Amino acid sequence: METSDKYYAIAAVQSVVGLDDWVEEITDLLEMEVNDEVRIIGICGTDGIGKTTLANAVYSRITSCFDSCSFLAEVEETTQNPCGIQFLQAKLICDILERDGEDPSFDERIEDFLDIFREMKVLIVVDDVEEQSHLHAIVGDQLHWFGPGSRIIVTSKNEEILGKYHHEKAHTYMVGKLDDDQAFELFCEHAFGMQSPIPGYDGCANRIVNTTEKLPLAIEVIGSFLRGKSIGEWEKMEELIRESMRSCQKTRVGFEQMLDICYEGLDKQQKEIFLDIACFISGVDARIASHMWPSSYRPSSGCVLMPLARIGENNELQMHRLPRCLGKRILKQEESQDPGSRRFCTQDMVLKATNRETGMGNVEALCFDFRAGDFQSMPKIRFLKLDNAKLSGDFEGAFPSLRGLCWQRCPPEFDAENLVLGELAHLNLSWSKITEDWGGWKKIKMEKLEVLNLTGCSDLLFTPDFSGYKNMEMLILEGCSRLVKLDPSIGHLKRLVSLNLKFCSQLNRLPVELGGATALKELFIDGTSVREIPISVGNLKQLEILSGFQCFPLTHLPSSICYLTALSELSLHGAKITKLPISLGQLLKLRRLSLRDCRYLEELPNSISNMVLLEELDVSSTSISKFPDSIGNLKSLKVLRMDSSFIRAFPAEVGNLTNLEELHASWCLSLKGAIPSNIEGLRNLRSLTLGHSSISSLPPEISTIPGLHSLDLSQCNELEQLPRLPPSLIHLHVSSTRMKDIPLLEDLKELEELSLSDGHPKARRPPSSKQPTSESDVIVEQSFSVSFPKLRKLELSLSQVIKLKFEPTDIPPLKRLKTLTLPFPGLSRKKVSELPKMLSVFELYDSAIEEIEGLEGLEALKRLDISNCKIQNLHGIGQLTSLRSLILSDCDDLSSPDLSNLKSLKVLEIRRCKMIRQIEGLEKLTSLEKLNISECPAENSVQVQHALKHVMARSTVE
């Protein structure tokens, strides 16, 4: 068994200074620049050390580099459930194929999609997996399920989790505990909201931190628990910790003890909520979950039981696995003392209880048939999950305390009698075959129902009469693909807050009566066929979100929209609207306005300047050609997107948008002229994208923007020169066929990615000494020095440069450079200084260079791609033992290389190289997976044909 390499580091939560460095280290191990292989990284360490935090941070940073991504959380816990592996596989399939809103119960196998997956570059995180068999069931045991360039990140306590994978493709990153300073700083962040303690608390804070095991999660828990409490309460906590240490005869308190102490500090209602979240509703939308508790119990929206549970970015209830384990342990103790106190139940529990009585312990069923008597021993049950179940019999008095019923895929027949659910607040019937005539609508008594979830009920043509649900607050009809009509009784739902009609693709109108639901705050008509929004929508004075993403038939907005004075988000992405009402400007609380892909929209109303709270405006892919003169009044604007629009010039008042952070204007083919000098007023600007536009110049004032991180000027072919740029730049892309001078870049010490070109090098042949040169072709010799300390990726194509100089490899500037692409018509022999030794990818195009000096020193090189060059030989290539991919094309002068020592080579392509008649050492390339020799003399050689047979044979075996 080959084991993976191990790398050691310290990790913590994101507030600790230094997380970026650890993320950088993991990103380096992923070798993002190598796109011809799959890589897998294991982030390993003890519970609470920060493995998932690190995985999340890396995932967030690199997702944009992949075709599709999937984050599979808490795998170990999921696999403990029946069909857990199938569920994870189904989620992976849905994520990669971007099947939003599909029924997660579908039974397609991951093996059925491998032909598709092998063509895709994907990013997968498998979080908290302990068994190798589980990992292999999800991503395969040989890393051949996914396409070249794919990356897999695994978090686990098991250091040998990657043991079955080849050591060259798998690395393990060990995460250690915090040091004293990091631990104290993290504690202060959570306890005081700053990096140091407030006066009077420092001594107690130090003593408490010293009693922990310096695990980030433990420090976060205790710090957050003490936040806002008096010094007396702090001292009481300190004493509880000391008592716990004395009882266990330890010098420090373990994390499980810390959780016990925090749990005991909760009041009775908080303990009830904690146990409910831990055992039943972790991961559920917090707005839905809140209806599981009586109104007097419900936690406030921003924070729930900090730090044992919280509301995440996507509004879901979050709880770490360890607190959940505590909750389940407490609940088990309660139920052992009082079997009738069970608070939640699934069909598995019912079956076990029934089988113990009937002796049917070996019964297996796909459709569960339960009768009323099966629940007699559970009078206090509050949450019930019965998927695929059929209920029959007389249920009188069966569920006096039931507040949540999850009955997904329930049958169309309804045979239960006297099913009175007097306390039921949440009913989930998603993915069921029910219709508007389903018997449950009339036979189930649920007058207190607050949330009804009918997601994916594809047989539902009309919604039922809602008159009996006066307390309804959330109605979810997402994915009811055959729904054509909402019952007018929806106007009687005076407490309705959220109406979700997403992707009800046959629904083409909203009832006028909808205006009667005056408490409505969220209306989602994304992906519907709604043609117009009724005037009565103006009655929805509390509406905050109106979303019509991909509501393509929508042609106009009513003028009554001006009455939606609480509206903060309006999305009309893809609608066929041709004009916006002038009254739109009266939406004074609007923060986000998306008009993306509204291709028939030609102008914005002047009244938009009244939206002083607007933070994001997207007019990309519209026919809008100019902004109103008063756009400068949008002082709160942070993001302005106008990509692929007909905008002709930057608004003159752009400098007044002082809070702007992102400005996107790529592929604006009509955008011409100079960028206004008042751009210097954009002191908060971080990203400026102008690629594929016709702008002619940037003002010198751009250098004064202090935080600009990303500047994209790709294919801005009217640019002749650039001014001095801000030293804060991290990503810089510049290409122009008219560029006269090399930009001044020496101050850009933060650069990580640089692409610099003055033309289209791949379309040109390399210069030849035999061709006559005219006076206009004469180039003044210039050199380009690479001295950027943080540079990771460099692409240069400058016809004015015929000499490229790298700094010595023993200083920091070259230790991070991994990818070097040189489409360089000006480069000639001996005009490249010694290449950086840590290069992983080297690409050389369109150059007259005859030899790569120092090639043998590139010990870390994984990919070498040479195309359309005058190169004559590859001296030293035999020493590149790490090389995985070698691509040679259109190199007419290149002699046959000796590849005997390239034991790790997996991809070999040689095309249109006239001098290569044989390939020495080809038979020794035992790792070769892809071989393509074409349009060169060696193509038909016995040696090549023999090698092709071996490659095909290995491929067939795999």
C-alpha cells in the first residue's frame, strides 16, 4: 500500500491571522496549475481543530476554476443512516450536473454518469469521512471518475484515509493546535469582538484559555458563550471549569466537558431548542425551523444559542457534529428514564418498536404501512418523519403534541381517519403524487399550520383551497412543474410571509387576489411563465423580495410597483420587459436591482437616482446604451455590472460612487474613449474588469486607488500605453495590439497573476532570420525582469521584448511561480535567463528560441508544452523525472528527444514536427495513459504502434 505524503500546519477559524497562509499551503499542494491529472488532498487532525474551516476557505477561493463543484458535508454522520451513501452519491450527481431542486431520492447510480464526469473538471469536498470504503464509494478508488484538472479535498480524523491512492496524486495535510498567542487572540475575537480583552477581564480570560486544549472550536464555543456576560458570570464559569478539572483529575478541560458546561448554562427553553436542533432540524432553513417551536420559544434571527448553534449564510441552522452528539446523548438518557418522552420519531424507530412486539425483526420494505396503534407509545412526540409511508386506521388522539410532520413522497390515497393535528405548524409533503383532490386536504385537521412545503409535487395542477389555513406564513410550491393555477383563496392568507413558486414552469398568471396577502415579504416567480404582475401587487406594502429570475415571458411591471415601499431586492433576470415604470425610483429601500439579460430594455428611468440605498445594479446583456446623468447620486452602490451591454461611455459622475467595490464592463464592444479621471474617487474599488472593450486610455489617477486588487484589460486593443498602476494589484491582465510601451510594473509587489500581451501571438509564426525585415519591423531591444515576490502565474507575449530575465532562484520572488506561459515572437536563443526551479507548468509558443538553457534544473516541472518554435533540441529533458505531460507541436527543427527516464509521463503528444523520425525510450514509459503522434515521420514507426497498443490495453483494464 502506498501512503500519501504528509504536510504539517496549524489551522483555526477565519478570524485568526494566518489562515490565508494555511490556505495557500493547501492550494499549493493541490497544484492548480497542473490540468492533466486529478489530485486529492486530505486535511487531517483531531475534532474541533479547524479541518472543515480550512476546507471551506480553500473551496471558496478556487471554485471559479472548475466546471462544477460539490461540497458534501458531514459524510460520516450521513453514512450512519439507511441509504446514506446513495444519498451522498445523488447529491454529488445533482451538484455536478447542476440539477437544482431535483428530488434527492432518485435512484440513478454514480456509475451511470462517469462518461459525463470524465469530461468535466470538478471540485469536490468530502467533509468528515472516516472510512476508506465510504470515500471510495463517493469519488472512486483510483481517481479516474472525473476529468483532468479535477481536485478532491477530504477532511478526516483518519490520517490513512488516502492510503489506497497513488502517493504522487495524494497528499495529507496535518492540522495542529494553536499556539498560546493564537489561542488568546481567537478567544478575544469571540468573547469581545476584538483582538484584545477589555479592561478588567484580561486575567480571567487568560486563565480560561489556559484551561482549554487550544482547539479552535473549543475556544470559539467558550468565548462566544461568555460574550456580553458580567465579570461575575465569567468567574462563575471559571469555577465550573476548575470543578470539572478536579473531578476528572486533569490540568485542562476537554472539549466534551466544555460543551457540557455550556449546555448547563442554558435556560430551560434554550435547552429544549438545543436538543431539537441537535437531534432533528440541523441543516433546516432557520425560517422554517422557527415554526417548530411556540412563538415564546423562538430565537431571534441573527444568532441561535451562540455558540452551540447558529444561522449560516444561506439561512440554514448550523450545529457542529460534536454538539449534536452531546444533544443525542442527553436525549437518549431522557428517553431511557421516560420512554414516553420521545420528542421525534422516524419510520425506522416505529418499525423497530413494532417488530419487537410482532417478531418481524427481519422485515424490509420500500413502502411503509403504519396504523394508528403503532404510535400509541409515543404520546409526547413533536417531530415525525414518515417518508414513503401510508397511514391507515383511526388516529383519534394519536398526536396531541405534534408540531412537525415530514411526509415526503406520501401516496395519493388517504386512508387515515380522525387525524387531528391540533398543534401542527410544519407539514412537508414534497415530492408526493398528491393532487388538489387529495383526501388529506379536508380530512387532516391542522388549523395552526404555518408552513406548507409542496416542493416537487408534479401532479398538482391547482392548489387546494387555503381558506382553512388562516395561520399560514410560508407556502412552498417550488418545482410543481404542472401547476397552472393558484386558488383565489390565497388572498385570504393574511399572515403569509413567503410564497415560493420557483420553476412552476406552466404557471402563466398570478391571481388578482394575491394582493390580499398583505403580510407577504417574499415572492419568488423564478422560472415560471408569468406574463405580467397584477396591479394588485401594489397592496403588498411589506414585500421585501420580488424575484423573477428566468421568468422569460414577463413583459412589463405595473406602475403600482412604486407602492412596494419595503422592497429591498428586485430581480428580473431574463425578462422581456422593454421599459421600466418611472415610478420605479420611489423604491427608496431597494438594495439590489438585477436587470441582467433583459435584452429588450434600452434605458433606465432618471428616477433611479432616488434609490440612495441601492448597493448592487446589474444591467449586463441589456440594450442600455447610457446611464442617467444622475447616477452619481447612488452613494451606496457597491457593485455595478454592465458586461455585454451597449454602454458607450463611462458615466461622467462615476467618481461620485464612493462606496463602489466592483465595476464590471467586459465585452462592452461599444464602450470607447478614455476612462474619466474622477475614477480616483472610487477609494473602495477592488475589482475593475474592462476586457474586450474599446477603451483608449486609463487616467493616471488610477494609481491612487488604494485597494484595487483585480484589473482586467484583456483584448482592449485601443490601449497604447498604461499609466502607473496601484501597488495593491493582485491580478492583472492586459493585452492590446496597439501597445507601444511596456507598462511600469516594478511597484506591484502583491501580484499573484500577470498576463501581459501586445497582440495575438498564437496566430503568428515565429520570426525567421532568413526573412527580410523592413524598417518598420525593427524592434529596439528591451528586456523584461520578473521580480514579483508573490507571483504564481505569468503569461507574457511582448514583441518588443527579446530578453527575459528572472531573479536568482534562491530569493523569495521565484518560490511561488508555478505557471509560465511565453507566447513570445521576440525571444531568441540565449535570451532567457535561468528559469525558476519551482515551475510546474512551462508553455512556450511562437518563439525563435533554439534551446531552453537550464531545462534540466526544472525538477518540479509537471507539464511542458512547446508550440510553433524554432527550438532544435531538448537537452536535459531526461532529468525531468516529475514530468507528467509533454506536448510538442509545429516545431519543424526539433530533433528526436530521448524520453527514457520520464517514468512518470502520462501524456505525450507530438504533432507536425518534421524532424522527429523516432522517439527514443518510448517503450520505457510505463505510466503513459495518452499517446498522440501525428503528422510527423515517427507516426507510423513500429515503436509508436507498439506503444499505442500498450496504452490502449492499460486503458481497457482500467
